Amino acid sequence: VVTHSLMLWQMLKARQIGQAWKLFEEMKLNGRVPDVIAYSILVAGFAKAGALQEARKVFDEMKEKGVAPNLHTYNGYLDGLVKTRQMEQACNLFQEMQENGTGADAYTYTTLLDGFVKVGRIQEARNLYQELNEKGCSPDVVTYSVLILGLRKGGQAKKALQILNKMKDVGCLPSVMTCNTVMHSLVKAGQMEAALNVFNEMKAGGIAPSVSSFNILLKGLGNWGQVDDACALFEELKASGEVPSEITYNTLIDGLGKAGRTEKAAELFKDMKEKRLAPTRITYNCLINVLAKAGQTDEALTLFEEMKVNGFVPN
RNA sequence: GAUGACCCCCUCC
């Protein structure tokens, strides 16, 4: 049974739903009796693959056969309901778990939280988060990340920062992406110092900033006209071993242009080409704007032609 | 041998 379970698990990870179903039938015909783990693998696997019907079937079958679903099984099925955005059903299942003594762990709460956050039911997500804490469940990295990523949409920079700080307090190491999300919110909210703070803390905490981290800050510094700081950060980026992307150049060119540093912007454009980074439509847009604003109409027109030659459609 | 997020984070208009 263990061997078969492993095979089922691998098939489901590869989303081979039909195959997994066949193997499951076969193993039963051969007289092997699936246990809780085997059933749970199937429920979770089908649920994750979006095959909720099969998950349901397996879930019912195990109950019929007298195999009691455990927390893993319920969590797997709950995930299926959440993935298909059936939040009412998910809540009912959660209720059932509490009533029949299965209980809930961090996985249960995080799965539900993720669902609420994804459908924009933030208040319910908050309540659930509170309940989780009251029940003495420890939120983990994933729980916190779900919250932070979920708060991304509504200008909730302060809140996101609070959660990030809490993560550090309890010793959860946030991922680079989670940090980036928070920095992005802060930059959008105009909280540049706070964003830089996060950046410094992540470095101090041993989390290596990615190109995107730099890009986010470059954009923020550009917005505030702090182009010298932006250039310094650009140097730091190159020194860090990360490779500047087209987006890095676009962002910096745009920032420099807005600050009236036309020559420096043009210089970067050259630098970009030397690095064999292909300018994008956005690069051209930025630089043309810069040149036009500086009254360098001829240069702007030249660039406009170059843009069309390279197959970009001006907007 | 089994369960959760991100992995379509960043740039012009």
C-alpha cells in the first residue's frame, strides 16, 4: 500500500488524474486496502489538480469503508473547495471539522485565509486570523505571506509592514518576494524611508535582495527626484552580483528624465545596448518623453524612427 | 508514504 501510495502521489503531482484513478482502482482489485494516508493523498492530489469531483468521491468512499478522515484529509479537501472558490462550502467543512473533533491547524487556517483574501473578503480573513491566534495555533511563514500578499491590493502598506515586522519578531524568515511586496506597497504609499528600512533590514537578516527589490526602490527614489541616491543604488545593484534588467534601465531612465538629467539618461540607454539588453517599447517611450521635454526634438524623432525599425508600435 | 501561499513581485502612457 505504501508503494502504491507513493506512486499515486507522484502521478497526482504530475496532474495525471486519469492514471491515478486507474491505479487506485487496480490496487483495490488486487486486494490492497487503502489506509487513511492513501486516501488523503488522493483527496489532496485531486483537489489540488482541480478535480474536485474525484476528491469528493474519494472522500465519501473512505467514510463508507469506515476509514475516518483525519486533519490531513480534511485540509486537502478544504484546499479543493478554496481553489474552486466555493467559500461557503469551505466554511461548512471548517464548521464540520470543529464539530466532529478534527479541529484545525495552521494549514487549515492558512488555506481558508488564502481563500478569503483571494475573493476579497478581507474582514473575514482578519477575523479568521484573530481566531487562529486565540486558538493558540502558531501562524507560520506561509500564513504571514498569504496575509501580506493579500493586503497588496488595497493600499494597506502600514498593515503589511506590521505583519512583516511581526514575522521577524517570531523568527519567521520572509521570502524576497514577500519583502518586495511590502516595499512596493510602501513606495506606492510614498513611505520611502520605511521602504529603505525594509531593504536594509533584509540585507542585515541575510535575505539577498533580487533585481526586483532594487527596481522597486529605484522607482521610489525616482519618484522623489532622489536621482543621485538612485544612481548609487544602481551601483550597489551591480556590485551585488545581481544583473540589471531592462526594467532596471527603464525605471532609472524614466527617473533621470523626470529630474531633467537628460544626458545621464541617454548615457544609460547606450550602456544598456552595450550590455546587449534590448530596449523595449517602454524604454523608447521613456527616453522619447525625456528628449521631447528637454527640447531635443531631433533626437526624439531619430529615436522614434529607430523604435519603428525595431518593430515597436508607438502609442 | 499524505495537507496550505507566492513562484504572471518591479518599469512608460
